[in-house]
Amino acid sequence: MDVLTHLFGGILTVLSPVHFLVLLIGLVLGMLVAVLPGLTLVMGVVLALPFTYKMGVGPGLILLTAMYASGTYAGAITSILFRIPGEPMDVPLLWDGYEMTRKGQAAKALGWSLMASFIGGIASAVMMVAMAEPVARMALSFSSPEFFAIVFFGLVSVVALSGDSVVNSLISLCMGLLIATVGVDSIYGAERFAFGQPFLLDGIEFLLVMVGAYGIGEVLTRLRAGFVSEPGEAGDGQARFRTALPRWAEIVRMKYTLLRGTLTGVVVGIVPGAGATVSAFVAYGLESQYGKNRKQLGTGAPEGIVVAKSAATASVGGALVPLLAMGIPGSGATAIILAAFLLHGIQPGPQVFVSSTDLVYTVFAAVFLSIIGMCVLGYFAIKPLCKVLDAPEAIVSAFVVVFCFVGAFAARNSLSDLYVISAFGLVGYLFERFRFPIAPLVLGTILGPLAETNFMTLMVSFDNDWTILFRRPISGAVMVLALVALFWPIVRALAQRRSAARFAQAAARG
């Protein structure tokens, strides 16, 4: 009953005039970001983050949560209608959604995507509320070995799940951890990597790393490509800009597909670093193996839309569980939400359910209301959202640069931050150019201080005995899982290379 009482209080908070206005702004911005060429959901949330610095923590978190939720849906519109995926998570929709459009069933495809997003989102929100507090209570018994192991697992998971090259991901992560060490050591008070520059003594704000690498870096990448987006196919034109919701009987027939997609989204979303993209692809893969109409996937089957979209939206609730309960983001967007907590001096984790109960349930309520609002706006706003595609990419990118610099300057009113953000913009561009993932860099910058603090604490507490990490049951199990997640891709790549060499030798002898 306490949970329901707190949740009802959170809903009342979000429905207050100012908070509700912020929620609506977040929903609209999330949808715009998802359909604008050259922008991504994570990039949009990053651009909004500096402006939350002057807000209260409540409105700031509501804004980012609403953007996160609505951004997971809006990309489906352009994927289905124009064959332009708004996000990587929307790629599976091309295989069945756009095929339905080519068959003249665009309205029905949009209806299935909206319904799947609603059911997957609401179901994951319920699971989020049910799971977060028990996980947090369990985490209250943790000490520095357990917390370090969890942070290490979060860092390693991002490495294992981002990009084709584990080596490139490790380099990116190590660079992020190195950036996190700049400034004065919080344990011993020693200066590190300041190079005689006073502004570096305070360290490098993770905000500058995120906004620079994602925002400025993406603009530079687009500039090099000449701001050329792949054109979509308009098909039958304006007549398709509507949504036909499926009937109840059709939804009931799709229940097992919805269940598979939702559960996959929640489970994969909980894994640090996975997020909506991994959820959508894993769910689509499971449906292609175990679905009733698996042979029809890829030819315009509604099951392909339903399973991918329900999984992507369900990952929102799943990703927020480790963030709120243990302070470990489950996706790129939740890493930005973690940054918003930290900007306001709040460390997510077990204690936040005790010290900031109202704030936690405000976030929960924001998720529920964002899912509902996202679906309402998604139903009525198809035509305006599609019109946004007419905006020239160069103009959009110019506004992105302006917002990046304004946001960076507003955080600390320091001109030095503009040089830092420009430098990390170049880093982001070079990372994209040479296929280094940015996510490990950003997460290393955010979680690096937390990892260092917990590691130094356990070394002091346990007489420099690092083996305690493997001798305690929980931390030992998490460390083993982390090492498996880290080394398994390497072992698999070596095995594939050896198998290919044997095949080549056999072919040469034959």
C-alpha cells in the first residue's frame, strides 16, 4: 500500500501545472529529436541536460524522463512511412513496418507500433515500480566491494555491448576513466593531469564530455558527409498520415508476441549498457525463432513491429531499475539522467529511496504519464512530425551547435568550458570517423569517480587486499560475470578466426 500511496503522490506532483508543462515539453522535444535528421535520442537528452541545471531537480528529471520515453516511439513513424529509421532501435521496423506501407497498410502498421509501445511501456513501468525498491533494499546490505563490483560490471557491460571491436571499446572506456582522474584527488588531495592549468584543478565536467562528444561530434560528422540524408520514399503521400488502431480481438491474438517483446525489453534493459537497441534486436531474433508466424517475418508481418516496438519501449522501465536502485545506468539515455541526479548533488542508489522517496516516485509517475502522453501525441501528431523532416539538416545542425555552447557556458559561466567542449567535439568526431564507440567514453567519465572512490575505500578497509572482491559471495559472483562479459567476445572472435583459418587450409588442400 505504501508503494501505491507514494506513486499516487508522485502522480499528483507531476500533474501540478508547472511540472505537467515540463512533461509536455519533454514529450514534444523527445518526438522532435527522434524524427529530425541528424539527431539521436541520446544526443537530444544531452542537449537538454545543461538547461536542467537551473531547474529544480524534480522538473529536470521529469523533462529528461519524458524525452527518453517519447523518443523511443517517434522514430517508428519515419521508419514505417519513409524507410528512415529515427534511431538504431527502429531498424527492425524497416523489415516489416515499411513492407506493410508498400502494401498500402501504413495506417495499420502505425497502429500496431503505437499499441505495442503503450502495452510494453506500461507493463515495464509496473515492473519497474515493483522491482526497484526490493533491489534497493537488497543493495543496502552492500559495502564497498559490492558497489565496486557492480560499477565494474556496468563499465564492462558497455564495453562488451558497444561496437564490433572490443579493443576499440576498451580504449574508449580507458580514455573516459583517464578523463575522470583529471583534477584534485578526492582521497589524498594530490593534483593529477592539470598541467598547470587552474581550470583543470576542478576536473573535467562529464557534462562537457557528453555534450561535446555527442553534440558537436555528430555535427562535425554530418558536416564531413555534406549534410546528406538518405531520402525516403513517400509512397501514397498525405493520405497515409493516420493511425488505425488494432481491434481488441487482434491484440488478444498477439498476446504471446507482446509478452515476449515486453519481457525481453525489461530483462535486457536491466543489463547495464544494453538499452532499447539491443532489446529490439534480441526480441526480433527470438520472434524469428519461436514466433507462431516466424516464417512471415520480414515480409510485412505485424508480429515484427509488435515484438520490436514493445521491447524497445519496455526497456525504458528496465533501464531505470539499476539506475535508481544501484546508481548504474542501463542505457545511454539513463546515463544522462544519472548525470542530472549528480548535477543536483543526488547520488542514485539504495539510500535515495530513504532520503529522496518523493523524488523517486516522481520519476516513476513521470514514466507512467510519459507513456500515456506519448501515445496520445503519437496518435494525433503524425502529420506535424512528418513535416519536420522538411527542415534542412544544415540549419538543424547550426541550432545544435548553438545549444551545445549555450548549455556548456550556462553550467559554470566559464569560457574555458567552451574550449573543453570544442576539444571533446573533435574527439567525438574522430571516434565516429575511426569507429570507436562513444558510450564507453562517456560512461567511464561518469562512473570513473564512483569506481575509484569505492576501490580506494575497500583497499583501506581491507588492508590493500583486492582479493576480497572475489571472496565475498555477491561481489565475487558479479566480478566473475563481468569478466565473462569482457572476455567472451574476445574468445569468440579468436575461435571464429581459427575456424576460418582451418576452412581456408582445407579449401587450399582440396
